[in-house]
Amino acid sequence: MTAQTISPPSFWQRLWRRVPHVREELLPASALQTAPALSPGRRLWLRFKQNRLGYWSLILFASLYIISLAGEVISNDKPLLVYFHNQWFFPLVNDYPEALFGGQLPIYADYNDPFIQQQLAAPGNFALYAPNPYYYDTLNYFSNAVHYPGPPTAENLLGTDIAGYDIVARLLYGFRVSVTFGLALTLIGTVLGVLIGAVQGYFAGKIDLVAQRLIEVWGSLPELYLLIIFASIFEPSLILLAVLLSLFGWIYLSDFVRAEFLRNRQLEYVKAARAMGLSHGQIIWRHILPNSLTPVITFLPFRMSAAIMALASLDFLGLGVQAPAPSLGALLLQGKENLDAWWIAVSAFGVLMLTLLLLTFMGEALRNAMDTHIADKLPPEAV
């Protein structure tokens, strides 16, 4: 029996055995550590960004709303800053009498008055005006227009409405009012829907049965008739409309939250939380609610678009805010009653449709982001 000769390891075998040591010597310790898993919110944001249409719709919508919040700086009939006779004035913040700028009447200065404009333009004086020198309720008595509504001109880029108000200013402030109203109504309705649906779904039994019957009775009430009745008793305002619409806007969302709670309350982690002695509030807030927010988050853009459309519809029917408050629905009504003044209907319809389209694209992207089946498209560290 001959002894078997064992050949020494080759170069590649020796290198293979030393690979871990070589890696530890050449790479820093930070590179050897596993990248931490991303939070659920971060993963949701990455999935949302994959939908480019929804992502850029969010950017455009947020930019337009921020611009509208600075409406007084963009469209206003008062100068932003005045330097007159070696003194600085801020008409955008304070009202100044006409006599302070060389006038004789004991009233607040009308900065559209040619005399006041001439005084502010005199040598040594200075006035900084907004790009669009009109507020949403500015009546320019010194305009060259002979009738209203007036077509687009160099003074009024999108023309004027039947009262002589500038359309650009009305659209800017009307967009701000509509979006703010939609945000407030969505927030109130979401809080009520989540609260009521969580109580129903978590406790179930008789509480759920009685509450569901009461909700069915409440939801069967004619909402439009109630709005007409309250509009005839009280003067319509944004606060009154928000309260009335909030009384009904939470019903559909509560049904989805109730269904999620009914499903999740029987899962093992909820039973374990009960066995550990956690209170009902802790179980609802810490354990079930975070796992039941999918329908809540998904419906937010669609609920907001419904709220904006509801306000526009009420204003169009004459049940919303009253003039001279800015309103997209009121402009649509004027366009309907003045078909020859095409600039009113076209501009108002364009702004309203752009708003609703952006919210729809955002809602579609958010709904796709909540779908975990697209998780394989994310980077490995995001899944």
C-alpha cells in the first residue's frame, strides 16, 4: 500500500481561505455592518416616489398652495413698502390715512387713486407694489373699463367679473380658501371617522350593533335639505359649512376603520397585549390603529377633493359663502350666467379641474404605495 501524496494548496486556494481576513483588512468596519432596515414611513415614501405622476402632482399642488398662502404679497391693492418724506410705512400691515400722503380726506388711503400714486412716485419717495395690484374685493374706480365683466387687458390679465373684481386675484384667494377648507374638513372627518370606527370595531357586540343602527339612521338624513334649512336661518360662512359637512363626512370612513378593527382584534398580537394587562386605549392606539390606517391614508386625497368639490357646488347653488368672499363656485355661476364672458368660466373651471386632477393623481400614487406587492421594486435595504 503506497502512501498517498498530498499536494500543497495552490495560490487560489490559499487566497480563498484568506478572503475573510483580506476583507477585514481592506474594508472599514462601517462597510461590513448591515444597512439598517428603513421605517414603514420611509418605505411608503419610496414607493410613492416611484409613481412620478403622483410625486410631481404633490410637488405642484404644495407649491401652488404655498404661493396662495402668500397671496397678499402677490396680489394686493396696497403697496408692500412705502418710503415717503424720509419715513418708512408698511401698508400691507397697517392702514394709514390719506392725509399722511398729502391728501385731504379723513379716510384711509386708496392706493389706486391717481393722486396718491403721483405722491408716492414723486422724487425722493418710493413704493413697492405687488405684481398684481388687486385684492380679491378691490374695486378700481379709476379704471378705464366701461362695463363689467371686462375682457382680459393689460390691467386685468384674466379680465374682471360682473362686480368689477380682478379674476386673477379671485382665483388666487379662491384657491386658498378651497384648499384650506378641504384640509380642515378632511382633518375633522378623519378624526371622527377613525374614533367612531375604532370604538365600534374594537368593542364589537352590542356597542357595534347599536352604533351601526344609529349611523344608518343619521346617514339617511337629507344632507342637502339640512344645508338649505340652516342657510335660510343663519348667514352662510366657511365655519358653518365646515361644521355641517363634518357631521356627515365621517360616515364612510368609519365603516372602513370598523372593518379593519373587527379583523385585527382577533389576531394573536392583540390577544397577547390583552394578556399582558394593557388597557383598551393602549391596545387601540399602539397596536391595532397603526395596522388599520391603510384605508385612512389611502382615502385622504380623495376625501379632500370631495370637500373642495362640495364647497364649489354649494357656492354654485348660492348656499355657500357670500360675496365678496372669493369662491371658485361663485365664478362658475357667473360664467354660466354670462356665457359671452368666456374668460370667467374658462379660468375658474381650469383652476378647479387642475386642483381635482392633482389630488386624484396623488391619491392613485398613494394607493399604489400602500400596496405591498410592489415592494420588490424597491432597493434591497428598503424592503
